[in-house]
Amino acid sequence: MALEHVAQGQTRFFTPGVAPDPRGILLGRFCLMTFPTLEGAVSWLRLYSAEASLDELMANLTITKAKTALGSREIVIQIPAVSSYAADRAARLSRLVGGAIYTGTSKHFVKYRDDRSPYGYDAVDIGAMAASTDFMVHGDEFAQSYVREGDLPFARLLFRLSIRKMPGGERLAAEDRGELYLAVAHGLADGIIRYLWRNRVEAQAGLFTPRSGSAFDEQRRGYMLIHVRALPERILQLFLGTPGIDVFKPAGASAAVAVGYEHPIDLGSCQSVFPQDTFHVFWPGDRVDVLPGPLTLSDIGDLTRVDLELEKPRDPSQQEGGAAEPIGVELRLAAAMGPPKRVVATLIPVAHGPRLKRILFALPPVSLRGHRVAVTDRGILVVGAENLDVIPLGQLLCQLDPGLLVPLGMDIVPRVSPDVLAKALGHKPGFVTVFTSDNRPFQIADSAFTSLERRSLAKMEVDAAETVDLGAEPTAETQVVNDAVGRFALWGFPEAPDKKLLPSGDK
């Protein structure tokens, strides 16, 4: 038994079921790889999934336990030969982990191409195959027959593999912390939601019970799954060191693996293995939870109620004993952590009204235009379209959201989104809500504001004046005399006209 090199442009071959592809490389419908141990097969799957997607091979990928004619046992992986490029990658990785690769269609598989024969190999003499043989491979100076002993489904192998702890895997870069999952025990769920909400971490949560054949496991292993985005590093390290909180990193759309661990096979490259109605969570210690999917989660902002009391004292009887309070925190002002914002309004005490009048006289017209003012029992509120720091009176206010004002240099904590804050304060379009330093917010309707230019002028009494006609009627004695004014009329009228200076013929 021997192999011969395939020549470029060759069209006739002894091996059945093979043909040249557009590159001229001999290729059958399948590629078959043999490994002496299961570890070698898993290593090939691990390497291939890290470079390319296994989903393109999954339709015809089989893993078989086979026995040779000499009695040895090997693991055989068969993949579809989608192209010679994919076959080249499979061959390179197979040889890297100590395997051999062949190509063929049905029962006869010939050695795949290598550096010695760039276009592949063809078997010169294919003898009769024994009836008990399932398939045969043809290599250099040998032909090996195999008998199948059983199949190992890829999904079964995938879930039997244990995740491995990675050195330094708990330290995640910013892009790796973009999406994470938290599995939180029931007793810690309310506190974790409140903590995430106070730190303005975008998250969604839901209660799940893993699918199990035991009713006892269902009662014991239920937990809240929280999907968090852009989790800060300090919070991640806090959660990793807290009992009852486990952190997982997504591995594709249908699976997640514990942070600090890695599955031998890239789960994102074989998403077709996971049923669409499931979500798999891989824990340390060979534990895999199967949750109903796709995951249906709710925003933690909807699970957290804001307790805001506007000038209303709390009932002392509710603070002692009784039922546990729902999740909720009180809003309060704290020093802002970001850069100062633009001043858009100022709240001036009513007692400082005369000072405001004197300042208005000194301001140029351009500083008065576009500003609005409303006089309330809480003070004089001046709102402007431009920066209002030109008025050095009262409490300067900046804008968190359209119509929502807070003192300059302050921020509202918990630092929730403007939409959630507006809903908690009852803020809506057509109103201006002012959050003062004494935690007594108030609202004013837009209709209560008037132009600062108009309000700065007091009403004045203006008398109506009568018109007088100074025209006179001419009398009968009135005569009009036209005297000569002379050559230098602008010098004044002389007592006697200079008629003597005129020639006798002039009039």
C-alpha cells in the first residue's frame, strides 16, 4: 500500500469520493482526524474554537470511539470539508496536538495534503475492506481499518468538561466588565439592588430556579440573577469577596462562566449546541445550571422605590416594629463629583428684592433679555437662557434635566438617571422644580413666570397733553413789501439800499 502525490490539474483518482476543489487540492466531503486519547480531541476542539467558529462544522461534526485492527482505541473526529481553507486550519491544529488528518467521503479516507504534497495524496491500490470494518484510513506506507464502538455527542462532551481557574482571571479590563452577571442569594438581593442603584450601575434583575430533576435542588438553588453593565473595578472586587454573590462573564448569548475561570472550549463559537429556550450558567466545581431562556429581566430602577417626603415628617410609629420597609432611599444633596455646570437660575430671598432692583439698573440691556422671573413665598426665582452668574445674589442654580434645578456644585444622591428622578419628584413638562439646600423642593408652573425686562419697570402715571394751534388769520392791513437785500444779504440789512451803486439801466 502506497500513496502518490496529486499533480496540479489531475482529474482521475483511485480513492473513491474525492475530487479537486477550485484551488486544485484533493478534497472529499469530510475530513477525519484521529487522536490516541480523548485529551487530544478536546485540545483540538479548544484550539479550533479559539480561531474559528465551530457552528459552521456542527451540522456534520461527530466524535466517535473507534477500535483499530490491532486492538488499540482512538478518538475520531469527523467534520465537513466546507473548504480547503477550513481543512488547512483543522490539519495544522490536528498535527499540533499529535493527531492525524485524512479526507474522504464514505469508507475510505486518504491522507490530507502537507508540505511534501501541496495538492494532496491519492491511494494507489485500495484493496477489499473486511465486512466488519466501518471505515479505513490510508497513510504513508500503511492502511488502518477502524470499527466504531460508540459515539460521543459534542453537547454531552461540552457539559462534562470542567471549567479551569485562570491565574489573575479576577482582574478584568474595562471592556471585559462591560457585561457581567451576578447570582445573588435571596437574602442579599434587596441590599445588592439598592447598592447598585445608589452607585448608578445600569442593571436588570430576575428570579430564577435552575431546571433540575430533583425537587429538593429547585428549592435550594434558586437565586436572583442580575445583569450589570460597566461594573466598576472596586465593586467587582467587593462582590468577588462577598459570600452569597457569584460573578459570571457572558460566553455568547446563551451561556455564562464564573469570573476567574475559563471553559476549555470557547462557548461563543458553538452557540448552536445550546437550546434557544435555555441559558446555561457554569459554576466552579462541575456545576452547570440550566435557566429558562431567553432571560427576562426587569430594570432595577423599577424595583427600587424612592421615598421622598416634601415637608412632611415621618410617622414615628412606623419606625418601631411592624413590617419591613420596602426597598427605598431618601434623596438628598451632596457635593458634585464632576466639573461645575452652567448657572441657569438663581433663587433670591424676598428680603433682597431692593438689592435686585439696584442691580437691574446697572445691568446692560443684553443681560436682561431672555430672562424670566417669578416671585414666590420661597424667594424670587430668576431663570435665564444664558449664564446667570452676572447676578451676585441668592442661591445660584444649575440644571440636571430640563426644568429640574439644583444648587450649584451640588448633586442629588442616589445618582439615578434624570428620568427616574423626575418621576420620583413628580416633575413634568410645563413646570420648574427647584431642589433647595434644605431638602424642601418646590415647583412653579411656567405660566407664573414673566419677562425680567417687563417686571423690572414700575408702572408710571402719564398725563395727556393738549395741543395748541399757533397759526394767525391775516388782516386787511397786512401788506407784503419786497425790498432789495443787496449783494451781501447775510451781513444784515442796511438802513439804505445800495441803489446808487446800480447802473441807471438796472432795476
